[in-house]
Amino acid sequence: MKTDSEAAKMNKSNFMAEKRYLLCIGMLRTMLELEIITEDEYDEIDTILLNKYKPSLSALLSGKDLI
């Protein structure tokens, strides 16, 4: 049985998924800012990336501006 602290640890696979998703989403945001893609396209691609990489932490914050 895992303790809470063990369950909260991010393994290397989870870390790489987060890293890859955030790298892609960073480029995607730049494309949106440069008006290369529309907000609808951004949302569609974000959904594809979430399904592809399955980032555990980023999925919770996807599409939410924190600042």
C-alpha cells in the first residue's frame, strides 16, 4: 500500500509527459499570439496534446489563466 507521499511523487515517465506537454503548449501559445492559429484551433490542439501526453498536473490547469 502506498502512502500519501509515495502517491504524490512524480515518476520519470510522468515528468517527461509534463515536460513534453508544456513544451508543445508553449509553442502553441506563441502561434496563437502571432495569430498563426485561432483560439478554436488552439483549443482543439490542446485537447489533442492532453490526450497524447496525459500530463497529470497540467491537465488540471489546462485552459486556465493563472495570472
